[in-house]
Amino acid sequence: MLVPRKLTRAFFDRSVHEVAPELIGVTLLFNGVGGVITEVEAYHHTDPAAHSFNGQTPRNAVMFGPPGFAYVYRSYGIHWCVNAVCEREGSASAVLIRALQPTVGVAAMKRRRGMDDERLLCSGPGRLCEALGITRAHDGLPLDRAPFELRARAEAVDIVSGPRIGITKAADLPWRYGLKGSRYLSKPFREHPIPRKRAR
């Protein structure tokens, strides 16, 4: 059985709008714990909902760096959220990893989250980071080296898109992508399928 190849930082050196849907179906591991990415959101530097829209700050500095690194921030002062920086250095665009289907290290995720329902372990960016153990300490780390590991899809998947969640600016843009029919989402999609495409 062939093991899906690891993704390198070059995978992220493209438009955030190309990378975001191609991350659906990719396996994300952190210290050997994780699963299949089922939901993401794209944020572009021209987008008023992006953290980089008003310029560089100590908090968002990683977004302005080279592609293929983790941008981790705290949401509402409570939850950590992990993003993949995309595009050339200075572009400050990123993909928020919103949900995944747990497949590896499920017992550890249940222990960290204090629950047994696998469907809810990683169904949201804050839950995902808690389940995997990702914090601000991991901001700026390369996504193609330990403790991170990303492996390409084993096969083509059906992807749906729709408006992003929990924002007030540019809320109508269909920049949220998900695995069609998945039970492991932060919120169901209204069906807007996009063409099937294998990950690079």
C-alpha cells in the first residue's frame, strides 16, 4: 500500500484560493495526532476580514512571511486557531483549518477535549487546536517539519463551498470549503459543489 506523499512548503506557494480547496482531504498530523481535513476558510490580504488587512503587527507577523508556515492566534481570547500561510512573502494570506475527521491518536484527543464524541472532537478551529495540542507556542513553525506533518489526499474528493463563519466583514464571500457529506464539520454547508481536483 502506497503511503501518501508529504506536502512541502512549495504546496502553499500559490494563490490562497487554489490552496484552500486542495487542503480538503489532506491528512494533518501534529506530534503524530490528527486526521483528515474536512473544512477550511481562505483569507486574502485584500479581504477586510483577514487579520493582515490593516497591516503587519506582532500578532500577525507570520502571515507576512514566506508560505508554508503555521500562523496561530487566539480567537475571542479563548481558543487557539491554526492557519497555513500561503502566497509569496509579503502577501499575508492564509487558510484557516476549521475542522478535521479524527483518524490518528483519537484517545489523546478525547483526553484533551474531555469528551468521547469523535464527531465533535475537531469540529471547529478552537476544538481542533485543543484536540491536537496546538498553541501560540507553535506560531511560525514550518508545516513540512515536525511537529507538523501534512500528507496529500489518497484520492480525489467532492468539495463544497459557501460563506465563511463568524465574521461580519466580507461575510458573503464563498471562501469556506468542505468535504461533501462529511459529518465532521463545524457547520453544515448549503450544497455548492466545485469541480473535483486532486491535490498537487
